[in-house]
Amino acid sequence: MACPSPWKDIEDKFFECSICLDLFKEPKQLPCLHRFCKQCLEPLLEGHVGTFECPLCKDVCKIPNKNDGFKTDFHMKSMLQFIQLQKTFENEEFRECIGCSNKLKVTAYCFKCKDFLCEKCYQFHSTNRMVADHRENVLALKDVEGESHIKKLASLKEAPRCHIHTEFLAHLCCCTCGNLPVCITCTYDEHEGHELRDVRKVANGEREHLKKILEELEKRKDTVFNIADKINRVNNDVLSIVADTKTNGKSSTKIRPGVTE
């Protein structure tokens, strides 16, 4: 998989689960900050009570009370979604348009419709008053050709809805259950007594956390490239020394000291 901007300099492995070696599906983040697909993590928890070891760093992690209690990495999900949408646009793929139901080359994606749009239906979304509330939630081809970022993608998405009562917007996140979006009704029912935070504060905090990680990766990029150059130079020097040693060894066997012809 080729990672387009804005993450083109990040290795493909960053977006892959180390267990299934595929792109993350419902990525869950452990306290040690390593991520795994939800379905890959579940078999690892079987037979463990209270704690288990991270398969990568062997850090002992506390198992949440609920099986689905590990934090969902929403930023990773957003990055993968953006990359996959960008690849669809760049490859000029043909998909069934949500507006006209024809299989055409897609030029936009509506996060409110949760599906692709052809050029004609994209123009309809952009101008018709019937879907005026969709306009701010449409990602067009022109929007992914520049250096877009995760904040832009977040602004296009529709406000999160409660994971149980999908007819209601989620104003809170349940930190006890891995930042699941919840409505007010859930605070008296399914998530009563759990740690709850304002969804906007959680989102802003997560964006700042991701920003710091990307800044750190950018700082280390030059260091990694410099190390690779040094390794190549040392490798070339070693090969040169080996070649010279072989040449000198052959010469010494032909003319031995103290032996006259």
C-alpha cells in the first residue's frame, strides 16, 4: 500500500496490525500505546484474568472489565479512511453513486450519506437547497489533492451519534468503555457510573496527542535517513576492505618471502 499525503513519509507498517499484517480494522490501543485489530486482540485475551502481556513490548496491561473496553484509536481509523478515500479518487475508481445509483467514476464522498457521489450528483449536493445541510460534509477530489490533514477530515464528518441510540447525537464519550460515543440517556442506563467526558474535549485532546506524535516522527525522519546513509557507507567500506584483503592474499601466495626464482 502506498501512503499518499499527508502521511506519505510514514512507513506502511505504521498502518498495519502486527498480528494479521493487514490494515487495521477497528484498531484498539493498549496502555503501552501499541495497536491491534479488535478481532486480533480478542484471542490474546482468552484465558487471561486481570492482566496480559502486550505481544510486542511484553508490557503487562490491565484488562478492562468489558471485553471491548480497550480504547478505540479513532485517529488511526480516520487516517485510514482518508487514505482509502484518496486512493479511490486518485485511481478514478468506478463505484455505485448514492445519488443516481449508476456505477460511475466517483468524484466526491458525502459523510452524511456515508457513500460516494458521481460528478453530477456532487454538483447537485453543492447547489440544491434540498441537501444544503450536506455541503459541509462532502469531501471532493480537489480536497485530497493538496496537503490535507486529519483536522480537515474531522471537520467534514457528521457529529458522532450514540453507539446504542443512533437517533441521538453523542455529546459525551465514555472513557471507561474506550471513548465510546454516548448520549444523555446512556448516562442513566448502560453507562451509569462510568467516567464520562465532553466529546469535543476528548476529540481536541486526541488531535493534540496525534499532532505531537506526527511532530516527533517528522523530527526523527532525518535521523533515520542519516543512520541509513551511515550504514551504507560502512557497508561499502567493509566490502572494499574485504576486496583488498582478497587481492593482497592472492599476491602473497604467488611470491613468498625468502624464495628466489
